[in-house]
Amino acid sequence: MKYKDYYKILGVNKKASQAEIKKAYRKLAMKFHPDKNQGDAKAEEKFKEISEANEVLGNPENRGKYDQMGANWKHYEKNGAYANQGYGHGQYGGSHYTAGDGVDLDDILGGGGFSDFFKTFFGAGFGGSNQQPRQRRSQRGKDYKTRLDLTLLEAYQGTERMLDINGSTIKVKVGKGVKDGQKLRVRGKGGSGASGGQQGDLYIMINILPDPRFKRRDNDLFTTVETDLYTAVLGGKLTVETMKGPVTITVPTGTQNEKTFRLKNMGMPDYAHAAVNGNLFVKVYIKIPDKLRPEERTLFEKLRDKN
């Protein structure tokens, strides 16, 4: 069995204050926390090691016993001289340990991840032979994350989807006007909590698929429409696509190329206030004829000469 230098593990000296030990532990715990290093066996082992060190050094009484044992740990292992003071040989099985900050080490390490050194000297009698084992601390379930692809029309109208999350089917309602990149939270649809802990939440990242007809900017929509030269010159009617279907607009005489018209309240609904809509902006492009019939050319020449 190898001696555990808990001071070295936390990167502090033996004269460090309890506040310094706590600070060192928190810094390392954040760095190697399993939630930030999923699937990383080395990080999990490191987290176990620093949590074990904190179990001993983070409590002044336990730290005092550890310091008293010091370099003579082999003697105590052999003779069991401090069994009545909390150094119980192989008495680990009945205890339950936490690493602080709501992290349950039994949940993370399967209940048996501590070193032999820790089990030998800080077993079930940890903190005193008459001390009752700690009650299992409730732990909130993990949050789940997923992505949901929507068409622009679905975002305009609002929609309902059935999502398969970790083997469970969840009905999700998406309100009108949801935006690309928006994060929706569904409470209580994440992982199950431990020891009566609250269930986690489900976070849905919205991805709005491109629509060839429209560009979106906040709640406003932008589209284009072509018109012939004659309508632009003389004025007339144009059909424009909107989220509600085609509508007819009137263009005045002498409409210029790239003239933009605003269709009020024909844009996207506001997600927080669905009764409020943005606008639809329509840019008109004038299509110049590629070829002219002889009579058309004659008319254009007459107009040119007249002007």
C-alpha cells in the first residue's frame, strides 16, 4: 500500500490554512469535474484523488489525525493503534462520502473508488468511532441537450414535435416566432435525480432551416420580386409571396429598379408577444427584355426621340 500525500495532491504546503485548502480543492475540482471531462478516465482518476484529499484535509479534525500519523503511517497500519480514534482497518464499507458542491462520490465512482490508503485509515470510523455515517445527499439530475430543425414556416406558425430523448418520447410545443439559435428549456425532462434529487431539464437548440424565398432579420422578413419594364414604367399589380400565401401589391408609375416596399405586420411574430409582427420588405427588380420585336423597337426609338 502506498502512502498518500494529500498536501501534494492539492498543491498546498502543510502550513496552508483551511481557506487555502478549500480554494485549492475547488480550483482542481472545477478543472477535473466529470461533467466537464466525460469519458476521460485520467480526469476521473484525478478528480477521485483530489476529492479524497479534500475529505481528509478539508476537515480540521481529520487533518489533525492525518498530520499526527505522518511518516509513521506504517506503524499505525501494522498495529491499529488509532482504531479507536477513527483509523479503522478495512471498515470502509458502511460509509458514504461526498466531495462537496453537491457532488456524490459514490455516484461518480461507483462506491468503491477510494485508495487502499484511505480505506485503511479513514474507513467507517472516519471522524470518530461513534460518528454516524453521512446520509446520502440528494443530487439533481443531469440536463439533456438536443437540436431541433424547423422550417421558417414552422417558426412562423408555431409547432409541436415529438422528440426521442434517451429512450423516452417527449412532446414539445414551440411558440410562434422562435428564432434561429434560440435555446428552449423544458423543465423536468432531463436525467433523473439521485436520492430524491430534482430531475434535470431538457435544453433544445433551435435551428431554422434556410428558406429560398425569404431572409430574416430579427422579426422582419426580406424578399424580392421581378417585374417587367412596362409595369415598372406604367404602374400595375405584382404578386408577392408572404408567410400567409401570395398577396397582390400595387406598384406606382415610374417604379425604379431595386425599389423597396414595406408590407406592414407581414413579417415574423414576436416570440414574447405573438400578437406583434415584424414587417415584410419587398425589393423590386426590373427585368429588361433580352430581345425586342421590330414593332417594340420602333416604339422605344420613338419614345427616345421624343424625350
